Amino acid sequence: MVRKRRNNGRSKRNKGHIKRVHCDGSKALVPRDKAIKKLIIKNTSDINSLKEIKKSFILPNYKTPKLKSFIFYSITYAFSKKIVKSRSKNVRRCKNKLI
């Protein structure tokens, strides 16, 4: 059988079993290393309150804390919602170019 990708679409390498995560769109169980990961960075408060907080602080270079979280998508959901696009064989083989 022909292999489409060198790593079979996974980043597992020599780890054995990988726990599964739920896709945020379709709620399907997907292996964590195979899922499409997106890092979401949000402010802990809205814009207006951030301006007031910055005015009230004595330190001029103070940065407010941010909430960081990963969102996992299954490949079928990510492809159908155009989060990930299909690439030609030459572009898939090239390690330097990533979408």
C-alpha cells in the first residue's frame, strides 16, 4: 500500500500509545499527536477595563496576564471548515514551508 506521508500524519515517533482528545467542532475523539492544534491567546479582561488597569498601575511596562489554551480539531473537521488546506505532493515533502 502506498504511503501518502512519511510519518502517517502523526508526530508520535517512539512513544507508543497516545491519549485522545475531543475535537472542538465535531466532538470526535482524535489522537493528540494527530489532531490539528491551534493556540488561542486571550486577554483576561475586556479592552475598556484593560485601559483602566494600565492607567491605575504605577509601573509603565506592566503587561497584564493572558489566557493561553490549545484548541484541537480533527483532520476531517479542519479540512471541511478550511482551517487546514490541502497541499500538493512537492509542498508536503518540503520541510521548510508550513501553512
